[in-house]
Amino acid sequence: MNPTRVLIADCHVIVRKGLRMLLGTDPSIQVVGEAEDTRDAVQKAKSLEPDVILMDPAMPQGDGIWAVAEIKSSIATKIIILTMFDDEIMISAAIEAGADGCLLKDADNGELVRAIHAVQEGGMPFHPLVARQLITKAARFKDVGDRGLTKREVEVLRLVAKGMNTRAIARVLTIEEGTAKLHIHNILRKLDVSSRTGAAIWAVHMGLLVPDENT
């Protein structure tokens, strides 16, 4: 099996080198490049087309949230936000832009590796503090309605919010994987979100999950 190709985007050299060193101990991961600002991150992402990008959105030379959206609209890659702070506003904006997960920069090697593999399988890796913030925020929304989802789409959404990948969803619901993909596409369209993570937040809004299922 080919290693997972990772791009590290952070304005601090010491952080980039530290992440490269940590990830370099795992043969299942290959760091293919580093970016020092948002413009560099977008350019490197498009040229290298990594499987996963570890990105601090608070980099210079542009809006990090724009960079997330630009990358996600251009190539098929997963983006995990890395931040020093559990900043609810920034993290929520990154998720709405298409980010697939979020970890704090104090994550150890095991957490990073698990998150990288999880996000490739359709999971949504979040630091527990971040997940708790998002769930608390979601709980404040009222009367969001069902957005026209069918009964089957609601079932699929609930499984997406639990972090299941497309293959697992198809297996649980005894449907074809292609059918599950179509349901997920329709869910994202109806909820007007660009990622499974955004859909998962809607699942909490709609009362499909309770907080202790995500923490």
C-alpha cells in the first residue's frame, strides 16, 4: 500500500520541522512538502495534490479560510486544521469552508497519525475540546427543520455524523456503495454544506445525535 502523502502548511519553521520529524517515524505517511503561508499552501496543494494537508489557517499572506475553500474546490484532498487555540469562530469558519477535521498543535504523534488515517477513511477527527465547542454551538440552533431530507437521507446523515465512511454506511444500511455516495451528495446539496463535517454539525442541529455520541 502506498503511503499517505501529506503537505504541512504552517508559518513557523520549527512547527513544520517538528511535524515532519514526528510523521517521519511512521512508514505509512510521506511528507511531500511544506508551505509557509496561505498563498504558498494553495500553490503547493495544487501542484503536489497531497492526500492530506495539515494547515494552520492563521498564516500570513492571505485569508486561511479562503485557502481552505480554494484548495477544496480545486483538488480532492482532506484538510485537517492545526491550531494553538480552540477558537470557535475560526474553526467553524474553516469547517464551513470545507475543512475535514481539527486538532490542537499539542497533539502527539499517535493523535496525528490516527487523524490522518481517519480523515482518509471519511472520518472527522477533532480534538475533544473542539468537538465539545461545536456541539455546544450546534445545540443553540433552533427550528432548523429537516431541509427536505428523505427518510433514507436522514439515516445516512446520522451515520455520517458518527464518522462512518461511505463503505461502512453502505454495509450498515445494506445498500450499494454508489447509492450511499449519491445519498451523501444529495445531503450536502440540501444542507448547503461543502463537507461531511458540516453535515455532521447539521445532524446535531436536527437532533439526530446527542452530545455524548461525539465526545
